[in-house]
Amino acid sequence: MPAVPSVQFAYRPDLDLFTARWQSLTLAATTQAEYDALLQAPEALGTPHWLLDVRRRPLITLESARWVTQDWLPRAAAALRPARLRLAFLVAPVRAENLRLDPALRAVMEAAYVPGHPFDLRTFTDEGAAVAWLLGQLA
């Protein structure tokens, strides 16, 4: 697996939960390499429940949002078949506000939330709520 020092991977067997946490502010230019590294992490491939803590990432660009939702997420879902990928993004409040207020970003994210994809996706600012949703305890 390629080394990605800015991202820490962990698996919690008690919750059957894979977590990727960005440990430092990284460049938007490294997004694709960091996300592709997740697809090679044995911790990730053992469970369909993923929590991506991107609170330390910069605000997302429209280009990055499209790449993650339209390219990377379908590949991640395919890697886990026949299980269904359930992915929660844990974001900083400023990032959540950016996703809500920017019409183009909001449209990309809303398109990724609708049923019919080979994955389930939600964005949270509270880790407890994100974990509850991943475990099916929150609609």
C-alpha cells in the first residue's frame, strides 16, 4: 500500500468500522492519491462501514467533489461487492456550511445522496451521529 503519512487508517472490530483520519492539513492536489490509498488499505476492505474524517482537509473544490462522488465512490463500492458501502464523511462545520451554501457543490452532493447508487453516503459534523448512522441506528 502506498504510504500516505497524512492519513491514519484504523479498524474497530467491535463496531465493524473502518476509519480514515486526515492528521494534518493537506493540499487539494493530493486528494486523488490519498483517496486511492484507501482502496488498497486492508482495514477498509474488511468492512463496508467507512468513516472518513476530513475535518483537517481544505475546503473541497467542485472538481474534487465531482471526482470523489462520480469516480472514486463507485470504485470503492465495487471493491466491496457484494457488501454495500456505507460511507460517512465527518466534516468541520465550516466545510458543512460551504457544502450547503455553494449551489454547485450542494448539487453534486445531493446527487450522491439519492438512492440508486451502489453506496450510501451522508455528511456529518458530529462523530457520534456519523457512527450511529453507519451502524444503522440513525435513519
